[in-house]
Amino acid sequence: MYELEKGNLKRFNDYIVHTLRPSYVKGFMTSYLQTEVVERILSEEKSSVTSAAQMLLQEICELEEKGWFQAFLDELREGDYTGLYQAIREWDFQHLERMRPFKMLLERVEASFTKQIKPVEVVDHLSECIIDREREEIRAISEQKGHIAGSEKLTECLKRSDKSNWFKLLKLALHACNFTLALELLDPDPGTPDSGKAVEDSDVNEETTTVCFEFREDPVNSLVESMNERDFMTFHDEAAGGSGGKDDCKTFGGRKLRSYQRELAGPAFEGKNTIICAPTGCGKTIVALAICDHHLKTKPPQTAKIVFMATKVDVYEQQYQLFQDHFSNIDDGDIRITGLCGDMGEQISMDVIVENHDIIVLTPQILVNALKRKELPSLSVFTLLIFDECHNTTGKHPYNILMANYLDAKLIERNEPLPQIVGLTASVGIGSFKNQPQAESNICQLCANLDVRVISTVKENKEELMSFVNMPEKEFVEVRKRTSDPFIAIIHNIMSNIEALARKVYDIDSLSNIQNRDYGTQKYEQWIVDVQKRCKVLQLEDKQRESQVCRALFNFTEHLRKYNDALIINEDARTKDALDYLEVFFNQVRNAGFDETERKLTEYFDVQHPHLVQLSRREPQENPKLKELKFILDEEYRNNDQTRTVLFVRTRALADAMKNWIEETDSLKFLKPGVLIGRGRKSHLTGSGMTQTSKKGVLESFKSSNQSKILIATSVADEGIDIPQCNLVLMYEYVGNVVKMIQVRGRGRAEGSRCFLISDKKEYIEKERLNLHREKIVEKAIATLQNSRKSMLAKIDAFQKEDKMIRDHVNSTPEKPRTHGSFELLCSKCKEFACFSDDLRVVQESHHIVVDRTILERCVQKPHRNPRGYGNFEKKMKMYCRQCQQDWGIIASYMNIDDLPVIKIESFVVKNCVTNQQQYFRKWKHVTFAMKEFEITDIHPGTSGPTE
């Protein structure tokens, strides 16, 4: 009896045991199983739910009593296992199978995911996919053991969910709770950034964006030595059977290669896909040049096609110059080299560039765009791809997008030749990990992403390596906090008054779920961002009132942001610096002209200004961190007046404050500090960013002259900037992950270099100590993987298959068609009408033009601070909302057509003309309405608009 049911239960065993929790069907167990069996199953559940479910299923398949199958189904339905109930009743497990990729994804990112959320906030949004009993357990665990333990329980419940919409509900919950980092972890779409950088301004928001700061090797000439002609031996000769002692240095292109560099290059010389992992400063660029040289010599003439990729423009410019210098000095002058970055990829088709060059140095997005535009059939046109700083090959980085293309070609067996892959990095310690097995898993994931089977490290020539690479001594300086500070009390009071004023206009607390937002913290900044985001789509019946409320709330939150910034500056620098920051802001507000709301807000500052000035002139207590920093600098320069220092700080505003402090401190002003920061964001008004030219000037001054002895740099200056060699590294409240720690420390290359972390936060110092521990874990993990290749290869193959399945699932989901209805674009700050969606046109798949020229009557034009050409465009003016001065985009010329408004979608909300529903989109690729391609005949007659 029930043989069919039992057979099917065994057939679908895997789905059932990974979904069912036996204790949730205890009623069925006590009715049909012996007491000791039930106790044994429940006891097993405490250590392994899946194992306990397996025991239960085995017992069920032994039952002979009449009615047990229907009772089991009834218990599943009563226990809210509706998905499993439906699957077993109809013997159709397709919907459970469709969940598998998402559960695998959640399991893969679990270590990071559980640290990015507060489960008690998320679980309230998941009532449709997590039963009441589970929610109570999650809350209880969170209360007793903390957020991470609760998050682990939540993750376990989700991985066992039988509700087909659980993944969608989870992402909606994370969005509602503003857990952005967790949401990004769960987005399996490798999606490409907008094709080509749009012509609109796209500055980095330094306060809210985290960017990894990467560091580069010294230029080639400082890492290699010339040899006499009689000592030359090319790699071609060496590959053909040349030999030498352990300490022999072979040469290429007139340069001598050290033994440890030859060891690093060895697997790549053999044509193997390789990650070269070696310390900053050891000359990985030299190794890359040697690999290219060898590759060119071992391929038939004109058949080698090499791409060297750098993550940022600064690094690209440096590496392109090195490649040109190297290959211009070798005998074979026929090697054709070119470089591409920024909008250069739009000037000529990539297939023409590939056909006419042997080596191409570029930024990876150019190659992504070329593949997207079908300018190249696939990556098979190349024979060697080199990824500089290859640890970035994760998530949605262009490196990972390129490798997804590569892996798809490999795994579906297109039978096309694929290029050799070589990655360069100072550390493969990516992702979050607690122990060595997790580190090994992360490393295998990186290898899978790069299709690499070999991690090349220095083993035989370690002594030589250490003679060239200095590891600075790391020291931790924990500083006491200020005991009292009246400046803080005054600013807190002003912020409290602004919040009270805002509540009279609208219930701002209803706009965000972020709680416990203390003044002067990053969390408060996140709250401001969340309120502004919700405010953009706030809808009221009275549209005039809606416009007034939105504009007022933006003003309130912008002022709160500046006070929050000032508190952070005051914590790390001087009260004077914090006050200077606020004064610059309010001067700019007054100069721009302000409404009644801004007038009230300015009065709060003006009333307290005399008292704040008095406090800044006679600071009650010197900042203990600055006192400690001054002591370190005084001692270092007293002992060695040729010391070169890099001081790392967290924000652009703090970099300016530290520069002012050094220049105004008698014993330090001789250091003549230089500042290296990012471009900044105009919406934040205060301060300004740096152009590529000004960055180069600062670096050259620090490197070659006796003028600047200290360089102050932020983490957002630009990924991969080459910071010259120094012998003192100071990390001022500056802590990152393992990779960042290794790279920052690698700035101190001179013998006797030192590296200090200065902080008044115990958690920062503990995190950096943990990074040192994790560095050792990564080293052991690499050694283990190198010694157990069979296990490593199995993990890599498994990761590649899983990732391919996820990509296939995502690609099989049809894109939601864009509607052809009419929409209004309203200014996101004041809700002023700008244009209709019907008047938008797309140029070159990335630029969005308004063809209704009456938009120029609704905006104000101001001179562009950096007018220049961009592809076929030329920036002329900036355009701002006439009502609230919100930045709408630019006025440009295109193909001899002047005064074309080019707008950025992030400055607008989109209103459906039929339903009146409003939506906000950060990127054009996310909009839900259709847009036509631009044609010259689309231009409407109109005005040229007012100019200031």
C-alpha cells in the first residue's frame, strides 16, 4: 500500500529534506511514529535539520497504517508548508527547482550577508515566506545573541523556504529597510554599467560611496637594472632550453629579471591561466612585460593579440607609458602598441584597433562596451588577457563581466580558441571570511571567475624577494577621546531644532526605517540619504503643497548633512576646521540666494556663530589625536629630515582640514603638505575635487622636489593611483579590508619604514589586528590550495557550473517591456515640470536629449567649469532648475547642432500621466518607458533659454 507515494517521496527526497523541519510537523510524528523515534529525530534536529528530515522521511517510507499519506499532507498544509504541500500533492517540484539558484546564491554570500542586516527589521517584511514560529525564533535569537546570530537563523529559514516568491520578498524587504549592501550581494545579475560613460557629469559622492584605494608598483626603471650586451638572453632562448643557477637573472628587452620574478612568471610562460600574487613593490609590472615579451616570441608573427587592463585612468596612463617605453627599446621595432581609455573607444571601432595592433592597453569598460556593441565577435580574437589588480574580478566589476563572457564561451563549448588569462594582485584575500576553509572558498571563487588553475607565489626565491621588498613595522596608537566639547553640544542643539522644524512640515520619521541615528555618524548620513530618496517620490493631493514640502525637506536634510559632516570633522581635527567647513557652506548658500526655509535655517547658525568663533579661537581642549599625530611627525622628522610621509584620511573635508592644521602648526609647516582627493560631488557645495592634471602635479611635487614632504590622501582619490615611495605611512582613523591593508602598508618601501594606525576607536584597532590575522590565514589558504590541487580544481569547476546556472537563469528571465505611455519628468527636489518622456531621444545608446527646447525656459544656464569634447558631443553649459537650482544636466553641441539639453535621470522623478504614480530611477537603464533614437528632424523650435 502507498508504494507509488513512497517511491515518489524517495525520488524527490532531496527537495523534501532541504525544506522540511521535523519539529514543525511534530503532530504527525507523534501520531504515526513511536515516541523514542520522535525523540531521536528531534534530538538530531538540534545538530542538523537536514539529517533529521532525512531520518523522518526514512521512517515515513516504512509506514503501513492507512491514511498516513493524507495526514502528512494535512500536517504540511497546517504547518504553512504550502509550497511543499502543493509539490507533493501534485508530484511537481518545478517551482522548488527554480528556487535552487537563489538558495545557492544566498548560501554563497551568507558570510557577508549576515553582517549587513538587522534581522528583526527585515523579518517583519517576510510574513508571506517565513512562518510566525520562525519569525519569533529569529527575534528571540537576535535579542539573546545579537544581530549576526539572528541573521544566520533568518538565512537558514530562507534557504529552507518553500515559497516561490521568497527571493523577491527578501529583496523588497532589504530595499524597504535600506540595507543596500546586503541587497547588492543578492543581485545575481552581472549587468553592465551604462554603455560608455554618459556625457552628463557623474562625480563620485565621497561621503556615501566606498571605493577601494589601490596602489601601484614603482615605474619600471626603479625595479629593473640594465645589463651589458654580452649578458642578454631573451625569453625565447630560455624557453628553448636555456638554463642557469638559482640566482641567475635572465633578461628581456635589455632588462634584467630577478630570480623571484622568473619564478612568478613561470606558469604563465607555460601558457597556463595564472594569478600572480606577490607583495606591492616587487615588480609585478616587470613580470607582466616579460610575459608579454615571451608570448609575442612564441606566437607566429602578427598572430599574438595582447590586452593589458588597468582599473582606472591614472593606472592606465602609467602602464601605457611603461609598455611604450619597454617595447620601443627592444630590437623588434615592429610591435604595434596602442592605448584606450575614457571615450577613446567611441572614436574608432574596436575590430579595427585589434586588427592593426599587437598590444592594447586599456580600461576594461571599453572592452565591455565593444562586446556589447558587437564590434568584436568574442574574446577569442585575443590570445592573452592580463588583468591588473585582478582581485576586483567579482560582482558587477567590468573584469567579472568580461570573464562571464569568456566562461560562457568555454562552458557551452563553442570550440573557439580562448585567450590565456593572467591576473596580477598583491592579495587574493577577497570577501569576508572567519577561518581558513572560508578563505580557501573565496580564493577558489576568484580563481573560478578568472578561469585560473594556478596561483603563482614566490617559494624558492623568498630570500631574494625579501631583500627587495620591505615590510614596514605596523604600530597601533590608541588615543583617548575628548572628555568634553561645548562645540558638540551647540551643533546637537541646532540639529535637534532643524528636525523639529522639519516635523512641522511633514512627518520625516515616517520616511525612513533607520533607527538609532546618532548625530555625527555615518548612520545619520545614511538616514539623510534615505529620507531624500523617499521624498523624491512623495505624493500629496495638493500638488503645490507637494512641491513646497519636498523642497523644504531637501533643504532641511542638506543642512543636517552639513552639521553632521562638521561633527565628524571636529571629532578628527579642530573645532576651527569644522567651523570653517560650515562657514564655507553658509557663504555659498547666501551667495546662491535662498527662500524662507533657508533663511530660517541660516538664522540658527548665525545666532550661534559668535559663540562658535569664540570656541574655535580658544579651543577648550586640544584634540588628543592631533596631539599624538604631531608627536609622531616631530619625532620622525627630527630623526630623519628626508622622511617622506603619506597620511591617509577618510574624507575630502578632513584632508583639507589636516592640510590647514599642518600649515598652521609652527613645527610642521615646513612639510608643505600636498592633498590628493577625488573629483567630489557638486551637490555637496563645499570644497572641490581634483582634475587629472592637478593630481599629477601634486604627485610630481611629492616625488621629485624638496618642497612637499607629506601627502594627504583619501580613499576615494581614484582606485589604483601610483603614490610614490615613502618611508612613513600614517593611517588616521583609516581602516579597510585585508587587501587595502596590504596595499596601504606597501607604500612604505624604504628600509626602516614604519606604518601607524592612529585611532580613538577600539573597534578600528581590533579590526586592523584582525586584518593582520586574516593576512596569515590567506597565506596558509594559498599554500593549502597549492598543495592540494585536485581539491582546488574540483571547487573551481563547481563554482563555475553554479555561476553558469545562475547566469542562465537570469538571462532566461524575459525583460519587462517598456511602456509607450506618456510620462512627465519632474524636478526631484521641487517637483517643477521639466519635460515629457515623449520628448526624450537617445544618442549613442547613452546620452539622453530633450528635443522640446521649451525646457530651456524652465532652467537656468551657467558656464560649465570643464567644457570639453566627449565623443561627438561638446559640453557647453550647465543647466539648473529655475525654481530650486537642482542640477539637471548640461547644454551640449552634437554634430554641429547647438544648445541641446542633455539631462541626467537621477535629477528627476517620473510621473505617469494616467495614474499619477511617481517613480525615481538612478540610472537610465532602469526606466520603464520607451525612448526613440535621436534624429535631426526631432529638434523642436524654441528658445535658447536664460543664461547667468
